[in-house]
Amino acid sequence: MMRPKEHHPELVEGSIHAGGRDFFAGRNDRAAALQAACLAWRDTPFRERSCVRGPGGGVDCVTFVGAVFAEIGAVPIAIAAPPYALNHAAHSAESVLRAWLEEPAARAHVRRVEEDEPHLDGDLVFPVVGRTEHHLAIRIGATLYHIARPSGWCALQVSQVKLHRSRYRLLCPEPVEGLRT
């Protein structure tokens, strides 16, 4: 099991929203660290609710996202995945994952991105799998990093994948003192 790096509470230059500052805005060093963490999971197979990096391990899409954010110090601990059924999106138009991201505990760490906002490295995106937002990936530049079932870790160009319009963005973990939003 990997150990999370130290938490990054420092202020960053970047976009400011009612929920706080976007974690990756104006911080190419953080995007580079995120990309390196994503690449470190190469050759990891899919395994439901597991979080072990490497060919002998396994991880699912949500746990992968939480693990890489924890590895770079973007979140204090790996984010627990919501309860889900692997084939939920094939049978339901309700997104368990999107509902989880809208809960107050998750919204303390992420915000929904408006459709007219430009892409920012580190955006959480939903590749189309089934009828709803059921699969989670990280977008860095024109590349999506995610865990596919059954193949495992993969990096695909955005142009190769159809995405749902919903996006979320990680917020800085600490409030910015004296900031008016």
C-alpha cells in the first residue's frame, strides 16, 4: 500500500470559486506530479475495490483517482469509493458516482465545473460507459488516465473517448484566509 505524501496547504495562484481555489490552477508542478503518479500505476490490472499498484495488484477507477490524489498530497487520505455495483450504469440512469460527488463531504474537496469553463489539468471526467456517469478518469492535457474493466490501467487521448458533460475539479484542501469569494 502506498503512503500519501505530505498535505499541500499553501496558497496557489489560480481560479477562485465559492468553494475555494482549484488545486491545479496555475500549478504545472502539481499537474506534473499528478501525471507521474498516474503513470506509476501502469500495468496495474482492474480489481474491484482494491488498491495495490503493479501487475500483481489491482485497482478500480474510483480508488485509482483517490490513490493518485493522496500520493501527491492533494487530499489528506485516499478517498473511499461509494458503494456500487459494477454493472449499475447498464441498468440505471441514476449515477451513484455523481450523487456521491455532490454530497457535502465530497463537495468539501471538489466542485462541479461549469460547461463553459476551460479544461484544467486534473479535472475529473466521466467516460461514457453505460447510461450514466459511472466511470471516472483524470484528464491531464489531452490524455485521460483511468482503470478500465477488464484490462486495467490505460491512458487514452481525449479524442478517442466520448465523455459525459459533467466534470469536477479538486479544490485546495485549506481555506484561503482573508479571501473574498
